[in-house]
Amino acid sequence: MAWGYRIKRLTKREKERCRSLEWGCAGCGGGVEYISNYSYNSANGHAAHARRPMCTEHARQFAMRHTLAWPARSHKVRIRLEKAA
């Protein structure tokens, strides 16, 4: 079971960070414009979290599949690109 689906348009700084890490879209390997985030139950029964970089087309498909509003430029959603140490 999964919950908490979110999608965020990356800022210019975040896009540059993704390029420096050589991240591509999780679906096609294209340029990263958005990042998705959701939580799910792991095999051990604990909550786990997933973040995936996406191109515009795959982000739109993700948003439609999970009935999410398309993110506006000023939309404030906090999704970290990397895990906190």
C-alpha cells in the first residue's frame, strides 16, 4: 500500500544538482524537470519513502495516475533530493 503522492517542479539550482549527479528521468533517462515522492509499506512492514527524478512527460503521467494537481511554479512542496545524513 502506498500513500502521500507528491510531485514538485525543480528549481534551477536543484536541476543543476541533478545534472552534476548525472541523474536522468527514472522512466526514460531524459533531462530531469520534476521529482516525485511517495511512501509505502516495505517488505518488513515499516514505512519506506521513494523519490524519483522525472522528465516533464513522465511527471505528467505520474500526476494523472495519482490524481495530483499539476505543480505551479510558486507551489511550495518540500522534497529533499538526498537523504539527510
